[in-house]
Amino acid sequence: MLELKNVSKLFNPGTPDEKVALMNANLTCNSGEFITVIGSNGAGKSTLMNIISGVMKPDIGEVRIEGNAIQQLPEYERSRWIGRVFQDPMAGTAPRMSIEENLAMAYKRGQKRGFSLGVTSAKRMLFHEQLQRLGIGLENRLSAKVGLLSGGERQALSLLMATFTKPQILLLDEHTAALDPARAELITRLTEEIVREMKLTTLMVTHNMEQAIRLGNRLIMMDKGKIILDIPHDRKKNLTVSQLLGEFQQISGQQLADDRIVLG
Amino acid sequence: MLDSIYGAIALGLIYALMALGVYITFRILDFPDLTVDGSFATGGAIAAVMITQGYSPWLATLGAFVGGLAAGACTGLLHTKGKINGLLAGILMMIALYSINIRIMGKPNVSIVNMDTLLSPIAKPIGLFILVLLVAVLIVKLLLDAFLHTDLGLALRATGDNSKMIRSLGSNTDTTTVIGISLSNGLVAVSGALIAQQGGFADSTMGVGMIVIGLASVIIGEAIFGARTVIIATLAVVMGSIVYRIVIALALRVELLEASDLKMITALIVIIALVVPTVRRTYKQRSLARKRSAELLAIPAMDKGGKS
Ligand SMILES: Nc1ncnc2c1ncn2[C@@H]1O[C@H](COP(=O)(O)OP(=O)(O)OP(=O)(O)O)[C@@H](O)[C@H]1O
Ligand SMILES: [Mg+2]
């Protein structure tokens, strides 16, 4: 279980540039929930992800995993519980290292790294098997440099790297936004499969309204640093995109302003 | 002539350890570490002083390694914990080491001529000398290769390649950075210790310009032998160091050049090696852009042609 309690985060406090990224945000994610997150530009979605993963610390408030407050732990110590895929396909992999080396690093997620060999033949077999599930032929290119892969291939690899040690929480921040529609569809399908099979507690930010409704079993909407709408599974099932946009307008008093919005 | 080439090969092998150190920071960590000029002399100073005090040359060289590790760790800590810009952190350590090295020696230079050193039993004949050095350097290279393929080594490489990623996978990149810079300067100091033992003295200025020589070796090696994998890259660095020494030895035989021109020549090599790829890339990109623009211009014309 993941909980955020009264979390606030300002950028450039006390200057003319002051930005409220999160304001007294509260969220409880139960184990196994797959939550889609939507909201206008600058609503604080990425900041929410960064506060959970420890890239940033909240100004005030608590982040709890299984009841333990972790908001003071640095990112590298939280990674044991948290897997991430970023929007930028370049961000989740090391380009000058091979596919198997990247996977070997993910294999050691959150563990102590010592002097044992990173890529062993036993691990190579495991990687081969896992890559096969992606269905894009990466299993035959284990020793290829990741920098040679296409954006979609890199994102698929990032997704595998984020999940295959079965972290408790998976954070996806617009992880299909930089891909062409066919590749985005592939990554979405893989995401759905992996999350379902591993029963990962997942938060997925998306700009695709149709996807936000279709995927997962809960939907939250953010605006100006707050979670303004929280739609449970039974209500989400029958929701339409126009209803969703209507609700946003009603609560926030303005239209959803999102320069990357995809209605579906 | 041949003698000077043999001498160049032997020197190249000793300096190869320094070049491997530079490779770790510049290429693997992507950290431009200038500590090298100081830590090279630190290695020489520690080894020379310990040898004059009667310690075994083995112990003296080990002492130099430890001294280099410590110097590198300081630079790493200044950068990661003190948040000092990497270049500046290296320069600060380099300057501080200049004083520290004189403190270690108690004077600006220490002679160990005619004392027993690691190299004195094998110095003659030159063929044997080269062979022993080659084996020793290859062992160091292989150990480094092995380390860079361990879990810790992978994290170190990823720190230079994509630090955001490896942090999200649970590595403390501050720690890996400090380990990398430390190891690098350890190797540099050993190289300095061996140069002091080979030349018979340590001098507070023996490290001046070392960073550029290290870079030149790395760049020459990569240009000739490539850097497709770590194993190839480290071999290339060793070869680059040897080639550099041979080039310098030959250059010195040309009447026009004097020994004092060496640093300028070295700087020129590095400048050319840095500028040429950039210019080539810009040129390539420009011609590609021109070609694509022409292609795109042609498309609507074809469309119209198809419809009419
Ligand atoms: N590093 C930063 N420095 C200063 N301001 C920032 C920083 N990161 C985010 N902000 C500001 O904080 C607010 C929330 O940003 P955040 O990136 O969380 O929004 P978002 O919901 O992810 O938006 P988008 O849909 O555009 O990705 C914005 O006003 C943004 O300008
Ligand atoms: Mg964002």
C-alpha cells in the first residue's frame, strides 16, 4: 500500500517565480490497484511521481509504503520498492551498454552491488526468456548496444527493466507519449499484460483520455497541485471521454488545458 | 634509432597505467578529472620517499597506489558532497597536491639513483624489460576489464552513461563516482611511482601536463583501435600510450623540434582529435539536412504528378 498524506511541494519558494506543484495532496493506493492519472499541464503529475520515487522530497507531508514513512529516504534506497518508466525513451536505459548489461543492472534493483560478475550465463537465459515475452526480437540481440535500438524498443526494454524484479510500485509518467501510435499501442499492451500478471500497484500518467478510462481500475484527475477527482472502478467502467471532460470543467471551473491531450 | 623506439615502448607501457586512469574518468565516468597532474607526482613522491627510507619497492609502490586512491577520493567528495563543479574540484586538488607532494618529500625533489627499485632488477636487457612491463600492464588491464563487468563495475559505467537511470535502479551515484575517480588516481599514482623508479628521482613538477598526455593516449588509441567494447577500449588505451611515446620519440629526432615543444605538440594532438570529429559531424548533418530538404521538396511535386 502506498499513501501520500498532506504532501506539498513548491518550486522557487519566495521568489516571483514561485510555482505550486503539489498542495496538500492526499492519496491512498491499495495493493494491486492500477490507477491512471490525468490533468492539465503543470497540474503536478510528474512532481507526484518524483515525490513518490524520491527524486524530490516534499516540503511538508508524508509518503508511506506499507505504513513506513519513506519521504526522507534518497531515491536510490527507495528503488527497491519502486520501478519507473520515464516519458523520454532515452531516460530509462544506458545507451553505451548492451541490452544484457542493462538488464543485469535492473536485475540488481535495490540490492548491494559487489564484485560478482554482472552478466552470467544463468542470467542470460533468464533475460532471453523475459525479452521473448516482449515479442519484438530483442532476445536475439542481447549483446547489442542499447543506443542502437529505436525509441519503441528502448521503451519496451525500460518497461521490462522497471518490472522484472517485481517491485511493489510501478510509476509510469507518460511513457508512451514520445512514441508513434503503433509503438505506443505496443507499449500500452505490454504494460497492461505485465501489470495484470504481476499484480503491481501502478500509477500511470497519460494524456490519452480514452486510455485513461479503458486501462486500470481507478482514475484520478489532478489540477493545480491537488487531486480533484477520484473515480473508482465501477464508475470508471461506464465513463465516456466527454463525461470526464465535463466533470473536470465542473469541478475546476475551466476546461482541461493540455497541449498533448488525446481524446482517443 | 631502434634504441629510442624500444625506450619509447617501455615508457609507453608505464604511462599506460596513467592513461587507463584517465580513461576511467574521462570516458567511463564522463568526468573531466584534472587531479591527475597532482596525483601522478604524489605517486612518485610517496614511492621515492619510502624507498629512500628503506621500505621494499613493492610496499613503496603500493603506498603510492593508496596515496592516489586518497587524492581521487578527495576530488570525488568535493564534487559529489561539496557540489563543486567537476573541473574546479580537480583543479583545487591538483593545486593542493602540489604543496602536499613537497611536504611528502620534504623538498622539491628526491633522488633514488642507484637504489633498489621494482624496475632495477629487470631494466636490462631492454627486451626483457618491455616483456615484463607488457605482462604487468596487461594484467592490470584485464583486472580493470573484469571489474568493469561486475555488478559494481556496471553501476560505475552506468553512472557515466545515464546516472538518472542507475539511481532509479538503486545505485548511489555519489558513491560510484567517488570509487571511479579514486581508482583512476590510484592507477595514475602507480604510474608516477614507476616513472620515479625508472628515472631515479621524484620531482614536484613531474606531473605537469600529465592529464593532456593521458587524454592524447586515450584519443589516439580509440582512433586507431576503436572502442566498441570495454575490453577493446582498454587495449586501445594501452596501445595509444605506446603510439604516443613512439610519435614523440620520432618527433624529437626531427631537428626542428626541441624537448620543450613536447607539451605544445601533445596539446595540438588533443585539439585536433577533439575538433575533427565535431567538424565532421556538423558537416555530415548539414549535408544530410540539405538532402532531406530536397527530398521533401520533391514529394508534393510527385503528388501533383500522380493526380493529374
Ligand atoms: N524543476 C522545477 N523547477 C521549477 N518549477 C518546476 C520544476 N518542475 C516542475 N515545476 C513546476 O511545477 C508545476 C508542476 O509541474 P509538473 O511537471 O509536476 O506538472 P505535470 O502535471 O507533470 O505537467 P505536464 O502535463 O506538462 O507534464 C508546474 O507549474 C511546473 O512549472
Ligand atoms: Mg509531466
